[in-house]
Amino acid sequence: MSPALATRETAGVGIGAGETDLARLLAGLAPALAQRPRAILTQAHDAPMPAGALLWFREDEAATVIVEIEDDSSHPDQARWAQVQLRIHSSLEAVGMMAAISTALAERGIPCNVVSAYFHDHLFVPWTRREDALAALAALSARYARGTCGDGDMA
């Protein structure tokens, strides 16, 4: 392993493996909305990574890059996405959380692109639907916090 790379255990972050219990995950989503919109772009593999890039992912066709953009209409043709960080510390091995979230958002017609990072999951929803997405996540989380969802009931 490269010296610059680390596992949770070797990173010295003092954080456990993350939550795997579906009910606790959904009850504790604690979504946080980034204040500025994001753009999901593509670029050639050999192009330099943009300064401040939030994500760079190599695909066969090109690199996908997520960057923060200004909240103005200077680029009306550029899709703007809201980033919602789920502050629950989810395990990379958790099962069912994204299925429940996707279902809750899909029921309201909200598209969602997901990045599961090391400590948290991040949802990218259309900027114009960000408040609707937060409401859907709050409703889902509240149902699990109240215990009104049974085993196997995802949304």
C-alpha cells in the first residue's frame, strides 16, 4: 500500500468501522446541505484535475469530476446539483441504506447520484429539488426514529 493511502485502522482517526444496522442508519441520516451548487463534469483522462475538485473518478470513456460552482445563472446550460452529506457514519458494508433512500426520493420524482465515501455518503440531487430531497430524507429518517418501519420495510 502506498504510504499516502491508509485504512481506517492505520489512519489513526480513532473512528470505528461505521454503522451497519439499517434502522439506526436511516433514523440517524442527519442530512446536511452544501451551501453552493455543484457541477458534474467530464474531462479527458490526461487533463489536470481542477483545483478544488470534490471528486475525480476515472471511467473508460473519460474522467468524471465534481466541482463546486457559483450560485448564479452565468452558465444556464450547466446542470446544477445540490450536495447532501449524510452525517451518519455508515459502514462501507452497510446493506439497504441506499435502496431505502433511493426509494424515498424516487417516490417524489427526485433523481439522485450517490457517492459513498470512506466515512459518509453524499447525495447529488438537482439544485432546484434540494428542499424536496431534504424533506423526503427527513420524513424517512423520522419514520425510523419513531420505530414505525418494520424489518424489511425500506421506505
